[in-house]
Amino acid sequence: MNAPLIRLQINGCTVEARAGTSVAAAIAQHSLIFRRSTTGQPRAAFCGMGVCFECRVAIDGIGQRRACMVPVREGMQVSCDD
Amino acid sequence: MTDRYDVLVVGAGPAGLAAAHAAASHGARVGLIDEQMTAGGQVWRQDVQHASPALARRSIGRTLDHPAIDWLAQTRVVTVEDGGLLVEDPRRARRLHYQTLVLATGARELLLPFPGWTLPGITGAGGLQALAKQGWPLAGRRVVIAGSGPLLLAAAATAKRHGAHVLGIYEQSSTENIQRFARSLWRWPAKAVQAMGLRAQLAGVPYRCGSVVRRAHGETELHAVDVDGPRGIEHIACDQLAVGYGLLANVELAQSLGCTLQLQGAHAYVDTDRYQRTSVDGIYAAGELCGIGGRDTARIEGAIAGHAAAGKTADADRLLQSRQHARHFADALNQCFALDPRVHALAQPDTLVCRCEDVSLSALDGYMDARSAKLATRCGMGACQGRICGSALAELGRFPRSGQRPPLFPARLSTLAGTNLSSINKP
């Protein structure tokens, strides 16, 4: 199964991912730090199914989005750790 | 915008798909909603690299292609209103009304705290499986699978298929329990075949019983775990740990609708009668929501609920015996994988329990209920609304999970602005 390649920006770096890939999976290709917790600890995707909210990042300027619930799109701007 | 359905089904996993199809087969106009982009639920989640099993493709295809079924993807329930549900999708909010409602909201993992469990590189067991299917990079990575239940085998098989080097599967249940369960498998031949298939896929991967992950090591991401097993403590260097202690029902929507709940151990499920009717008139529930029973139970209960919701109980009657058989398997499974008290003692006083608000276990000492703990410490006040820490604390015997308040999930302000606040604020 070879879905087309999509290009997106994660913290300003270009990452390529197959169509159908989640933003969480695309971020993991780049770095394992998705965000900082309230006391500053590094966190990453944990439950994988939209329950725990550990993978929340800003996507196209909208914050607090669960990266495991959003498929990648061409030109998407993802910002972690904010 | 308002839409009205004869039967509205929430959740498009095996139970919801079967319910929608059964109801539509009687001519009902059916709405099927799910928060994910694709149907199948967790067990039939689509894999970006590999084809889905034939049964999943058939069940999904025949339901989504049915002319009487509206498939509403990426649609989540925000709150319950009189006679309907307020939902939102990526673009807009709307109200869905129904004659009858079938709840098939499935299960999530029981994720329990232990020192180091918040490190990047650690996921649930089903969590790793879900992420692998989403394209999470696993090729060449050293993966440890731990926790409890048959999901560990499925997660290991998925990780292996995605190129991971699976170092071992560490099951907390004892060898005696697992062997007793294996000897009883002849009563469910299809399950025995499935187990043998998984075993073959996992040839060469160690399966160790009576073993729990005591601690995870790393600075900004996972580097190693300590596994406590029959041979003592083993220190294992790894890149990824998948650890889950079984499943629990997603009862939050059913609870908001006023459906009577029961307890299975420390966790709630929805009480139903022979036709999957809940305590609330016109509301049905099926699958994991009615107690963890697995995919086969979910498919049967979904069909029963769909027939009954369309008023055709005679069709439902034909399925009652097979449901009983499937539920007996689930009971045997739950007994086999009952949690060892060691698992409840993993969290240390300084271990964070609430991952949203970074609240440690010792900060909760002296609180007797979830609400007072939340007011004083913020435990359970974060974005997951206590779904992780509340369930963990219930399992650890601290206090039961508190009731659900709207919205069911964080929602957009524009969605909430359109709600009738007096109707959502009723108790």
C-alpha cells in the first residue's frame, strides 16, 4: 500500500509522511517531545486514541489539538512544545 | 442544523457497525457517528501500511455503503440535550435527534502509574498498536510490551509487522493462570485458532508471565525499563515501552444520559437487559460499553441492539445464545488476567498520577473522594477530564471516579455558544 507522500512542517522542519498518517506519527519521525507538561516535563503521545490528550499540539495556528486524531495534510504547520 | 434519525448509533467499531447495519436492514433511517476519521473502532483501526482483515473490510463496507445509513466521520458528542445530542465535526456543530439511540462507545485502556511512566517513548499497549497503524516509526526500534491481557500479543504482532525489534512480552498474570486459560480454549475453537496464529507471528519473541515493569529510565525520553519477574529484576535497554493493564468501558456519554451503571471490579459498565436496552427508555448499549467482552461479543450485541432498536426483537432473539457463549469467553479471560496486587503498588509517593496537572500520588493522601481531591489539588481537572487518573485511582483503591460533567470532551467555543446552557446544566 503506497499512499502518496505528503509534506508538512513540524517546528519549521519539513517532514514527509504517507497520506493517512496521523500528525502524531509524523511528529515522532522528527522528535519524541510533543509538549511540556504544567511543570515543564517532556511528554509525547501516550494512549494513541484520543483519550489522554498528551499529544496535543498547535496545528495551523489552532492550539490544543490531539495529534493522534488528525491526519496529515499537505502544507500543514505543526508546532510542538508551546 | 438539525438532523433526525430513526436510529442514531454512537461509535463505529464492531458493535456500532453491526447495530447500524441491523437497524438499516429493517428500513430504519440510521445515523452512525464516530470521532475517528475512519470506521472500525480500535480493534479494526485502519493501518496506513497494511491491509485490514477481511472481516473488518466486509463489516465496514456493507455498513458504510448501505443507502439507509448516514456515516458521519470525525463527529464527537459534546453534550446531551433534550431528545438529542449536540455534536461537532471539524467544521461545524449541529444537533442530532433520534427515536432510539444505540451507544457503542467502546473501551479505552487501563493505564496505571509507575515511576517514569510519563517519559516520551512510553505508550499504552493498545496505544502503541494504534500509533503503529497511524504510521508511528517503529522499524528497527527496540520495543518492550508489558501489562496484561491478550492485547499484549496483538500489540506485539502489530509492532513486529511494522519492523520493530520486540524484545519481549511481560505479562503480569502468573504462568499457572495462563496455562489454565490455554487449556480451556478448546471451548472456543475460533479463539484457539486466533491464539495459535498470533503465537506463530510472534515466534522468537519471549513471553514472560508473572512480570511487571517496575520503573522506566530516561531523561527526556525512554532509555530502559526494570522488569520484576520470577528471575528477579531485569534491566532492559529499549526505545519504546507499550504497557497496558486491560480495558475499561467508555461510559461517560451513557452516564450523562442517565443510564444505570454497574461495577466490574473498580470500573463501571452499562447495565442492559436481554435486548441491550439500558435503564433509559429508547437507549440501547452494546459491546465493550456493557462490560469488556471483545470483538465477537461486540458484533453480536451490536446486531441485537440494532434489531431491537428498529423494533424487531424476533431477529434479536436468534442471537441471544451466541452472545452468551461469547460472554462466557470474556469472563474466562477476565479471570485469567485479574490484576496481581503488585501492580497496584507500583506507584510511589512522588509518582505523578494526574498527567494533565502533574499531581503526585502523595498529594492525594487524605482525600476520600475524587471531587474534594480535584478541588484541592487539580487532580482530574485537565484536558482528559480524569479519564486516565480517575480510572487509575479507582483501580488503586483510592476513590471511585467522579461523575461526568459537560462538555464530554473539550469543545470549540463556537460550539458551546450555540448550546442551551439551562438544559446542559441540569443534574
